[in-house]
Amino acid sequence: MSEILRNSTTVGARPRIRVPVGAPVAVMIAGIALITIRCLDVVLLFNAFGVNGMHSFVNHSSRAWDLTGLFLASLTMVFIEIRCGFGVMRAVPWTRWCYLGCQILSALYLFFATWRGFYPEMFMLPGDTAGQISYQVLMLKLPDLLIIALLFGAPSSRRFFARHR
């Protein structure tokens, strides 16, 4: 019976995505999760604001240079993180370090924007003390910490990226 199933899945089936031979499961899960989370972030943002809300947000953000820079930087970071997801799945070693840098940068910005009251309020988290803000940032970054653990903590991932240097 297993022979029939094995032959039926391989006859005429062509893989759609080319994956490096021997890519560990942890790396593939991390790459797919990274891409999926960032794409869902964009979809949920459009869903929350709607077309008129996005138009208003972009119009409001383009009135001041600092808001325009922040808006463009956040969009650039989303696209860099999506690129890192594809690079991780293709065994490009620098992409996992780039993703780690993006997460550190965004966590620091969220912490200081909330703690010091930077504008805009959209990027502020609830909390009055540094401990409460740190807890909120940690809870917000938990999925990203899991991806980082898969990329840097799993022995198979470390061997995989060391081999492709």
C-alpha cells in the first residue's frame, strides 16, 4: 500500500518552489513564517484602515518630513523583512542577521517612542513605566523572537548557515 502511495505522489508531480537541498525544517518554517507574518501585517493594516483611512493616513503622513520619513522607513523595513524571509529559505547567511537587526531596531523604536512619547501615537504601546513598556514590547515581538530562535538557536539551522558561508 505504501508503494502505491509513494508512486502516486511522485508521478507527474513537479515542485513549484525550489528549495536548497538539505534545508532544515527550522529554516523553512522560519522563512515561511517571516513572509506570512509580514504579508498578513500589510493585509490587516489595509483591513483596519480601509481605503479612505489609508488615503487619510498617507495624506496626513506626507504633511511633515519626520512623519514621511517614518512612514517610508516602516514600509522599507517591511519589504526588507520579506526579502529576508526569501533569503533565509534560499540559504543566504546575511539575511538572518539583517532580520535580527530589523527586529532590534523596531523593538528599540517602539520602546523609546512609548517611553518618551514620540509622535505619532500610532506606534505607542500601553504602559507608564519602563518595565510595563518592556513587557508590552516583548509580547508584541514574541512571534519574531520565535523566528529568531529557529534561525539562530536550532543546531540544524546554525550548521546549515555555516555550511553556506
